[in-house]
Amino acid sequence: MLGAAGVYTSARDMAKFVQFYLNWGQVKGHDVLNKKYIESLPPGFSPARGFIDTTPYPSAVDPNAIIRAYSLSTNGQGYGFRSASFWFPEYGLGLLVLTNYDNTGYHQRLEGLLVETAIEIMGRQLIQRTDIVYPTLEDYLADNPKRPEYKKPDPDTFTPYKPQWKKYTGTYMNIHDWNFHTYARVALALGYPESRLKAKVYKKNGYLEINGKRLDEHQPGVFFTKDGDCLDFSGPMPLWKGVRIKKR
């Protein structure tokens, strides 16, 4: 599976992804991902943790009740598309949306509408809340032995430049399967400056770099920056951040 913008999905697959997390890593009763790894994911990573607090919402039980639900979510966008998903494990409720992505903000409005829909469902008690107890977000951040503090690797410890890497150096361009008409329409709608399409690989100060970021060899032909971006020459087509590239 390709990372970042290189992932291609569908609403059906996204629903399976959300259900997977609602099941805490289980598929058909079998543990695929240990629950402790899901619990260890901190805010700012995928999925992100949080709480939903709303203004008083009328309910059959308490007209002045405030819906306070534990929520998780993740989203991403690139190349004119965006995905977002939200799930509330206390209620077994998940929502997702796949949209086009531009600078109009319509996707954010739609995502907000989804959350409002979830709040209404919970507020009207159309689904029952489970007895699962979750810590407050503040307590979770303050005392979570399962979540070690992430430290970016020191680029000075990266693999020194090797002569055989010379074949990787050069300027690369992203490639796609669009015809010129489609590309022109996307470029006019979203704006694709040429600088976004380039990836330059070169030797600097005894290391291999790409666009100002030092690279570390993970396995032959596979490199990572300290931020986790991947440059992959191991397959039939080189990839940068999961997107196919071609040397100019």
C-alpha cells in the first residue's frame, strides 16, 4: 500500500476502515491489531483523539442534556481529493465522507454537517451508549505510559553517501494518467505550480538529499527523511511520498 496521497480508496473501503477501529482492531472476531496500539495513538497522529461538546440538545430523557462523547477522527487530502472519517466508540457510530478538494471550504462544511448529524443521533438517543469508560483527554495526555514521546531521528546519524547512489541523483517530475484536458481543468481549478511537481535528488555534505531534506537508507533503494517521507526506488517505478515520479 502506498502512503500519503498515493492511497486510493472507496467509500466501501473507508467504511471497513472505520469499522475496524470501532471494533478496536478486530476483524470477524480475530485480533488483527492489538488494542494497545490503537490506545497509544496520540492527538496529532492518525487517528486523532478528542471530545465532542455541544450546546444543550433536547432529548427525551433530559431536555438540558449536554452531549459529551469520546470521538476519534482522521482525514487527508491531495491532488484534488479529500477523505474524512469520524467515529464514536461509545456509541458504535462512524461516519465518513469522500469529496473533491479545493479552496472553497465546501468539504469542511460537509464534514461539519456529518458531526452535527452524529450529535443529533446521540442527543435523540437513537442509538444506545455503551458502558465503556474513557479517560478525559487531559488525563490521557498527562499520564499515558503506552505513549512514549516521539523523537525525530538525528539526520547526522543517517547513512553516509554511497557511490552507487549516483544513479538516483537528478531531477524528477510527478507523473499521472490524466489526459491534457483533465490536467488543464484541475490546474485551472486548484493551481499546480511547477515547483510542486519537482523532486530533486542530489549529494550534499556527504549525504543524499531530496528537496533540502537529508535521506537515510532503510533498505536498498528505499530512503526516508527525518519526517518520515519516503523515496522508493525498489519497484518498477520510483515513488516520492507515494506518488510516481520520472527522471527528466
